[in-house]
Amino acid sequence: MKAVQDNCGIFAIYGPGPCAWEIFQGIDFLQHRGQQYCGIATYDDGVHQVTHHGKVLNTFTDQELDSLPGRWGIGHVSLKERQPVKWQSSLGEIAVAFSGNLINAKALKDDMMSRGKAFWRGYHVEIIAKLILEEKDPVSGIAGLAEKIIGAYSLVVLTREGIYAARDLFGLRPLILGHGPGRYIVCSESRALHNLGFEIVRDVRPGEIVLLDHRGCTTVRQLPSPRSAHCAFEWAYTASLDSVIDGLPVLQARYNLGARLSQRDQEEGGVQADLVAAVPMSGIAHAIGYHMHSRLNYQEVFLYNRYADRSYTQATQVAREKMAKRKLAVLQHAVKGKSIILCDDSIVRGTQIYNKVHELKQAGARAVHVRVACPPLMYPCDFGISTRTYEELMARKYLFRGDIITLEQLRDLEGWVAAHIGADSVKYNSLEAFVAALQLSRDDLCLKCWDGKRPMGD
Ligand code: SF4
């Protein structure tokens, strides 16, 4: 359970009839990737666009969706920027939406301003759109981003000829192609495909630019990719449990991560525990993975309050903590007198897990052993996943530098974290165990949260 996220989801479709309602449903299935803003743009003799502050189901009206004509369009959910954004240009009207982050946004903006360009708010999507429009056609414009941008982007560009979609050279942010009757889709996660009855075609390759139009889905340019660097955090936390990201089912990855935690406990002599439980919702699959490996009973210890949710993500830490408390109530009869293995995906500041441990103990738990799927987070994300800073990272307060090398260092940190959150013990997956659980080559992953290394170098 984590601090506020800073993330996005995109959905685009080209089909035989009006598409606004399908985009509406598509971005609703991606709502977990961003809850602050949502928007849809369709093309029909120009771009038609509606954006909102709030969640998809709470904000779009039937009238608005009926007022968005066209057979092709794009949608977006976000915690950061209101998108899609549209421009009038020599290429006709276009709209752009993206997921990611530009590390060199300021330098790019300063350079363009020195060349006479003006900006409305300087949003990253605005910088991307203006860079694309500097070239003679959308493909050259999108291809040019790879040389200019330091950062991550999966993007969709709505034009009069169709929808261009592209992934950065490292494939940091997910992007997947789908197909349905007469329809071609590209979106952030496969759950938006199968929940709408579409089929997965494949992931967009790092450096690939595709066009969805009346001919179907065509690769219009493949830029050379130095290596893949898919965000490892997607499988541990960000992506929905029912998605498949770059060929690996999220559910399987989380089961594996939980099983690795159980394996470590067994190798280190076992833990006296009555049950394994999760911090909902992010820890559930990890806890089930622990249960399947250890055969320890899995049990709910928190009741999720489905009515506590609000239209907007809470803006302050205090408000977030209040909301977190309202969302989860302890099931007192399940915990009284019990020794509990409590699984979560990661620890950022430590505030949430501290609260959960204390709530369980107040309810009479005999012991709480915290097990964490991700290794200790040591570095902020530069690629659009989280707003966390060095100062906020709990593990960083103990180990000044990241790069946890030895098991002894990890154990020292775990003891310190356990004392700070009031747990009887804390164990993380080591980075080696984490990568092994994902069953992907380490060279195909971004692990910057843990090793501090940007895939593209510094
Ligand atoms: S830094 Fe972490 S959260 Fe950001 S892309 Fe890399 S692995 Fe994902």
C-alpha cells in the first residue's frame, strides 16, 4: 500500500462505428493507473474532446459521450496532467495523450522557447506534441522524440489518417495491441482488452511506431532499441492483477513473489505463525503466493470498505491517511491471539504499514511478521510511476546509499524497519529473488528503484 502515485493509462481504438462509448469503457478499465483526470478525444472532420477532473464513471455523461463523433479516438486517465490535449497544426487537428515522464522537460522547453515557441502550461504532453509538430509528418515527429527525450513514454497521437501509437526505445511503460470485430486497439494494459471482449495481439515493441487505420494495424517505423527495460514495479504493484504485461501475467508474478518470501522463511528456519494475510488490495496476490508455497492458512484480517472511496485522490498525506483508515477495518475475531504473516507489495514511507501493524496489535494479534514483495526502495522513479522522493524513502533513512549488496545489510535494515513499524519481524525479497520471481532477464527490466541505474545511462 503506497503513497500517492503519479501515473497514467491510455486507450485508443479504430473501428467501424462510433467509438466514444468503447473508449469510455476502456479508460474505466484503466482507472487504477490514475484517478485525478480523465479525457477522451475522437476524430470526425477534426478533433472533438472532453476532459474532466475526477474519475471516468463519476464525470462523463451520456450526453457528452453522444457528442463525441467519429470512428477513431483516444482516451486517458491520469494523476498528473489533463489529457488528451489537442492542437491545430499544419498536419490538421491532432490530439496527444501519453504515459510516462520527461526527465529533461525543462531543457527541452527552454530550447524550444529560445526558438520562439510559446507554451500554455508546459505540461510534458505539450512538449511532446510540439516536438512532434516540428517535423514534416507524424512518423518523423514521433521518431524524433527518441533522440530528444530522456525519459519514458508510451503515447497515442490522434490524426485525420488514424491513430499513431509508440513506445520509447526501452519499453519502460507498457503498451499492448488488441483486435476485435473490425476494431484495432492499443492500450496500457491487457485488462482493457479482454474485459471489452477483444483479443490480445501483442505488446508494442520498444522503439516501434504503429498506425491504426482503415487497413488495420501497421508498423510504420521500428527504431533500433538498445535494450528492453520494462518497469519491474508494474508486476509488483502498478498493473492490475488481471493484466498480462510484456508476456508475463501480473497474477503469476505476484504469486511468485509471495512464494519467494515463503521460501526465504523456510530456508531461515520458519516462522511460528497461525495465518498469512494481506494488506488489501496490493498485498493480496503476494499473500496468496506465500500461502500456496507455505501451506499456511490464508485469511482476511482487514475488511475493505467499498463505500469509503471518493471521486478524487486525496491531496495531502493527512487526508490520505484518514482515507486509508476508513477504507480498511480490522476483522477483530480473525486476529485476536493470532501470530500473523502480513504481506504487502512494498514499503515507501512506512506510514501505512506502521498503521496496519498497530491496528492488528490493538485488535489483539499476538505477533505480526511483515513480508514485503519488493526489495527496499532506495531511489525515486524518474519515469512517471511515483512522486516519491529520496527524503520519503524509509529504507534510505537507514542505508544512505542504495545498492544493497549483502544479505547482512538487508538483515540489518529489516531489523531497523521492524523496530520502527512495531512488527515482530520484517523480511523483504532480495533483488535477486525479486528478479528470479519475475522470470524475465534482469537485462530486460528497469530496476532503477533498487539499483539507481537509469536504463539509458545518466
Ligand atoms: S524507476 Fe522503478 S517505478 Fe520507475 S520505471 Fe524503473 S522500476 Fe519502474
